[in-house]
Amino acid sequence: MSARDVVITGIGLVSSLGEGTEQHWQQLTLDQPKPILDRDRFAPYTIHPLPQLDWGLQIPKRSDQRQMETWQRLGTYAAGLALDDAGIKGDEALCATMDLIVAAGGGERDVEVDTSILEQSQTSSDTGVLLNERLTTDLRPTLFLAQLSNLLAGNISIVHKVTGSSRTFMGEEGAGVSAIETAAARIRAGQSTHALVGAAFQTEHPDMLLGYELGGYLNRGDWASVWDRSGAQGGGIVSGSGGAFLVLESREHAQARGRKIYATLGRVAAAGAAPDEAQIAHMLAELDLSGPHLAISGATGVEAITRAERSALDKAGLIARGFTNLTGHLKEAQFPFAVALAALAVSHGAAPSPTEPSEAPFSGTLDMAVATSFGYRRYGGVAALGRA
């Protein structure tokens, strides 16, 4: 035990299961957890939709809400939940010295403008002239500024007054891993005492689904478990909307505030290239696990990487829980969400219920859990969470 141990003192979660730690734990521990699906809005694709949220609970000013896209509101909302949970929200001194590390993609495009330009280009004799004309009317510079990835961090700073150092990572699952890894490293090095770290993803927008579909990754058939999508039409991904933010602190800082600690965050191991089973097994071995433990897996459902991960988990003696079955694939938020759920499980000393029949039951007290997230193309990471 060290004063610079990294501990988790705040968790903010939003997904199709609801919002907050209590709601998610209730859903995860039902005898037979069931996903909430929307099969109609984007048919033939299925999604896990956002629940109804009262944005004003975490973003009081309507002017702030209006200037944010949904993914920014979602991230700012989840960040507020985490700050509330850690007892930091509204504490100006703590917020002013708090690091902010965000994983984010690009913003949401104006689908109506894009569609209109594409339609006009079918009959235009000079697409260059067409684009120049539309540039002066529809494609405003402020429109592009609104897509900047670091605007999520900016909005969190404005709304919640988190004004310490700020970093934004891009790169889908890899961004989420890097955000957690960097926050933890800064605390262990004594460069930071407390940090807000996380991500959000809003899939209910055609351009977000298009990114998956252009690569052939979206599942078009009936919904199936992530562990059983090898024969699925299209790809293996069923995406979801959600956000996950964590408050990380040094043990010394958290104890000085008298805060409840969910779990300690141990080693984080990252993969940059597309990992295979051998590399995943090596990453798990770096965590120095002993005895049977739980794996909170962000498996995507894409066949090759999902098969490799499950095989590595089984051989390492880890009992898997594929939370993506219940939330959908959350891109940048996948790893922060996995870490949050693993911390919740360790805090309760119990495993979530199996999400489908191939997942084995877990008996006894849970002292350690592993969070995993491996991307559908590349990147990935694992982390060990232990009892406080």
C-alpha cells in the first residue's frame, strides 16, 4: 500500500440501462439481465439507445445545452455524475486543481447538409463550384469548429469548473485506454493528486453508424450475444450510446478527504496494433493475477478479435462478463466503462450476473477484477482493479 496508489472515488455512468451506479448495478445483477434494443429506427441495424435524461440536472444553463451536440451533452452529464459521486462537484478549490483527461471522437455532422450536397453532386457538372457555393452558405467555419474533439473537455470545464490541466485523446478504444493509463501514471508519479477521466459516444446519428458500416462491421441480423456473432450477417458490432467518467485520486488525497474508495486501479497494459490471442495472454500475464477472477469484457462481437479474447480469458482462468451485450459498443467510452463496472463489482465484492448462457457463474467474494477492451480493428487494453 502506498500514498500514491491510484484509487477510484467517483463513477458516472449513462447507457441504455439507465444512469448512475445504483441503476447500473441493479440491472447488472438481475437473474437474467436483458438488453434494451431499438431495432426499428436504423433498420436493418440494431442499437442500444440512450435513456430519457433530464439534461438540466447536470447542465443547468439552457444556453450551455443548446451549444452542445448530443455527444457533448452526454459526456458533460456523465462527468457531472462522477463529480457528484466523488463529492467534488461545486468544490471550487478541488475543481480548479483537477486534471481532465478525455477520450473523444469527432463531432456529429449536419446530415441534412451532407445529403443535400450529395444529391446535388449527382447532377452538377462541376462539383468544385458546387462545393464553393455551399461553403459560403451551409458549411460555415463555426460548423467545423463545433466538431472539434476537445470541445467535450471544454464544455466540462465550463459547466463543472474543472480547470486544471486538460488533455484529449483520439483513436476509438485506444483513446479510452490512453486516457485511463495517462491519468493513473500522472497520479503515481506525483504529478497529479486527482483527475476526471472518461468518454462518451452517441451512436444515434447516421454518420456514426456509417463509420462502422463502411468497414463492414455493423451487425445486420437478429441480435445475438457478442460471444456468438460469428455467423452474423454483416459484421459483429451492435453499437450503443453511453458515457463513463471516473474520478481517480491518490490514496493519500482520497483519505485526506474522507472519501469512500470503490477500488484501487492497478497496472494498465495497452496494445497499439491489432492484438492476437498470444498478445492478449501476454497482457493479462502482466497483471500478475492469481486464482480465479472476473473479467469485465468490452468484447466487440467482431469475430476474430472476440474469439481471441475469449480464448485468452478462459485460459487465464478468468470468468467473463461481456457487458457489451447490455450496453452495446461504446467506442471511446468502452474501456472507461469496463473499468467503472469492474470497480463497482470489486466494491460490492460480487460479480454481475451472466449476460448469456456461456458465461459461468461466479461464487465467493470478489477481491479483484480485470477490465478489458479490444477494438474491432486495432488498439486495446486491460487493467486490474482490486479491493480498497
